[in-house]
Amino acid sequence: MTPRKTTDAPKDGDFASSLEQQPEAAPPAATPERDPPGEEAQPREQTLQDVLADGEEPTEDFLEKFRALQEAPELSDEEMERQALEAGGDDGDPRTPE
């Protein structure tokens, strides 16, 4: 295999000055998200990521669901296995359960 020659490579590995000389690309135009006509925007469900990592104040709905999960009985190993085998996973293939 012969090495490819390129004329675009910066001389002596000077990538910084090569990037500075290139014209800047315009950022993509922002398109506002719009709801389909006749539909009102539905508030999205707050996640654990929102509360813990992003520092959002937990909503009453979030706290209610969190408490319900904390108070729910633990699943047996057999039930967890059954649910895993029934779930097809991201690819939907039951032969490769999650």
C-alpha cells in the first residue's frame, strides 16, 4: 500500500495556524420547535437526571412517583428473569433479551 499524498496537510504539523486560516463555517440556523397546529405543548416528565445532575427542583409529580418506587415491593429473582426474557431489548429481538 502506497501512502496517500495530500496537499491539504499543514506544513510541519502546524495545525493551529492552518485552522486559523480556514474560513469559519456559519453555525446551523436555529429552527424553533413548534407544536403541530391545534395541539398544546405537553410538559415533559421530569427525570432523575434533571433533579440530581441538572439541579432542578423536584416537582410534586416527580416526588410522588419516586415515593411509589421506594415503597414498591422488591421483585423476586424469578420475576426479574421472566421480565428480562419477555423484553426484546432495543432491537426487539426476543432471542437476545436484555
